[in-house]
Amino acid sequence: MTSFKMLGGAICLDFANTVDWRKGEPRELLNSAPDLVDWAEQARTLTRQEAQELRAEAASSPEEAEALIRRATALREAVHRIFKAHADGARPPKADLEQLNRELADALSHTALTAEGQHYTLQFHGVLQEKLIWAIAYSAMQILTSPQLNRVKECDDPRCGWLFLDTSRNGTRRWCSMADCGNRNKARTHYRRRQPS
């Protein structure tokens, strides 16, 4: 099973981050339908049983699996451009918003409220491939229409390009992960300071 880092703070941002080193030498992390299903299971947009079913479907229908990957990565790139534009203080591309709206309209037409004790949950009803896509589109809609949008940032590492929701109290988080990009950049800064001018 492919392991993914979930550092974005929201499903849509974690999905946008399935490309490593966007601003350097990009490396695709979703190279097959099983990779996509692994991500969905780790992001909890699919249950373990649903993930197993979808893996079996992908193995038996490679053409459908390839179509799912193309659709998912197209949505991912649109989501990334939308949130990056906002983080940069720019307007998102119209075509990307239109693509997200198409997926969102499809998602909302297949949702229903379900009572669970004293609480209600919103559930998607449809084939598993659709549920995976819908969860991403719905997450993007939630962030875009909430005050959290102003907390979406891009990692300060010059090669990273990952997006994250800054939930720090003072809103000064700079890195997708202090353990990765943060430490690497602090070490680089320290090294430069110690070099003779």
C-alpha cells in the first residue's frame, strides 16, 4: 500500500498535495488506480471495505480505472490552482471553478442527510468511484465558503508547493511540515549564515 502524508488539514488540500515538489521537479504520487484508492482509504473518504471493493473493480476494469485516474487528477489540478491563486491573492482561473462546480453539482445531487442518534451526517449515495471524487469536491466547497479560506497557505519551501490550512493561533505557520520542509530550510539558513561572506 502506498503511504501518503496528510498535512493539508482538509481532504481537498491533502488531495492537491499528491504531487511532490511542485515548484521543483514534480513527482506524481498517483500513478495508478490502486494509489488513488490507497489515498482515499488513508484520507477516510472510503472505508476499508469500500477500498477493497474499488481495488477489485479497478483490477477487473482497467479502462474504467484509467478514466477514474484522469478525472481525479484533473480535479486535483483544478483544486490546486484555485487554492494557490487564493493563497497568492489572485483570482482563480474561471475554467477551474467551472470544473469544480460540475463535480460539486454532481456530488450534491447524490447526497442525503442521515440521522444517527441526536446527530445528522451528510452521506453520498452512488458508485464508489463517484463517492471518492465527490468527497474532494465537497471538501473544496466547504473551505472556499468558510472563513478558513483565509488560512490556506502554500509552503514557503522554494521547491515544495504543498498547500495547508494554517490552524496556528497567530496564523504564522510557514511550512507544510516543520519536520520536513521547516527543518530543511532552517538547516539551509543556518549553513548560509556560517559561511564566510
